[in-house]
Amino acid sequence: MKLPNLILGGAPKCGTSSIFYWLTAHPEICGSQPKETFYLMDKNHPLCTEKNYYTHGLSSYSDYFNHCSINNKIVCEATTHYIYQENLMNIISRFPHTPQIIFVLRKPEHRVYSSFQYTKNNLARFDKDISFGRYVDIVFSECFETFQKYCSHPTSSYVLFNDIEFSCYVKYLEKWKRFFPNNIHVMLFEELLRDQKKFMKNIAELSDIDPSFYDNYDFPAENKTYRIKNKFIHRWSHQLSKIISSSQLKAFLKNNYISWQANDFSFKDLTDEDEKTLSYLSDYFKDYNQKLSSSFNLDLFLWKQ
């Protein structure tokens, strides 16, 4: 039974897609197919798939890694919402060998903003007329049942409504630390942005694989957040994509569409309202960040810039 010995457990919108593909480019590493299996999600969680641990046990989990060979020193997967699960620590405790578990964290208010923009723009699932500031007001003032009317997809509604809570990282990581004090590695998205090569070499070293692979690696970006030029066309394109069956044609159209319709997201494009809302969230997360820093001996200097 093949099980991962390396898990990227979150958090969402913190570069895990890129990290996963950079890892699986390494000849000593084999990644799950698909990248996010969602197999070990809590029972009845909105992101729990029909095929899951509770219906099929650990043996079927290995199906995601059957293509891996004995030459692969590391077998990994990257389900970003694992960080928030309640029962996952108990499941991993039943693995024959405890995997290394990496959590990549991003400045909390920036992660919330990126997730909001990704849902509104890339996925076209959130009310196009609601600003970031209004979204934050709604989360703090309304219940989930009323929040759902602004979002066209139930799973995205759940994620977006909880994104501020999900960015209080220390609440979730302390549970992981109690279970696996020697196998938890907390890293910062901002460190990845500053030096991709050094970041990936650090992961290679803790995984005991050759870090020199990344000396001349190109580091292509994956799953980027975009600003969409024409939101009406974008929402129509999402409907069209559902009726195109050819994966090759879909990939071709998507690549050309993105180059025409999207601009790379940048924090340099913030409105005054966005800046004010981010400042408000920064104050909200301050105590959680201080506790995170002390509990995990993290230098959060890059979050203060």
C-alpha cells in the first residue's frame, strides 16, 4: 500500500500549487494524481468527495499514488484544506510511517484578499458588484445562510465565508503540533516570493533529496490569481467550458483566453477602500500572529513590511 511520506497541508492561496509542481518536477519525487485528493477530509465536510477515507479506508487512498515507482524517494500530495480538519491527525497516526507535513502560510489579510479575488475573478462565483470591504463587512455581520445568496457555488460560499477565520492559523496548527511535534514544518509564502530557489532547497533538504536540482530550475507559476477585464464574458466562458469535453481543446482555449482576458493580480492596484480594509484585518489578526510566532518560533518580519 503506497501512502505519502510528504503532505502539503495548506493553507489555500499560499503557493501550494506551484510548490507541488516544482516538487514533482524533481526526479526523486512522485506526486498524487490529482494534486488535491481531498481523500482525508473530515466526514460531511463540504469538500469531502464521494471517494474518501470514511467510505473506502486507507487502502483506496493508495490509488492516488499507484503510478509512483520504487525509485521515487518521496511520494506526496497537496490538499490545502487539510490544515483545518479535526480528525485528520488521528487518521495520519494510523499510517505505517508518519509523513513530513508542510504548512505554507501567507500574511493573513493578503491571503483573505487573494482568496476573495480568486473566487470573484478566476472562478466567477461571487457577486461582481461587491467590493472587498463590503465582503468583509458581510462576513462579520451576517450568518452563513444569508451569505450564500452572494455566491453561486456552495463550496465557494463555505470557503469564502470562513476565510477570515481560516487565517487565524495558530488555532489550527497548535492541534497539529500536539500530534506530530517532530514532523510539522511551517514555512512562509513571503519567503518563497523572496527566494524561490532557497525555499525549494530547504524543502529538498528536509525531504532528504538532492537540493541541487533547483540550481537551474525555471520555477513556473501555477494557479495564479487574475484580474478579469470583462466579467460578463468571463462568467459566460465558465458556462461554455462545462460543455467542452476535450481536455486538450479546453487547455488550448484556456491559455489563449487568459492571455487576452486577464491581467496579473498585483497588490499595487489596491483601491483606498481595499487599503483601509486590509489595515482593519491586520489589526484583527495581530494577536493571532503574535501567538503563532511564539508557538512555532517563526520570524514574521516579512509580514510586517
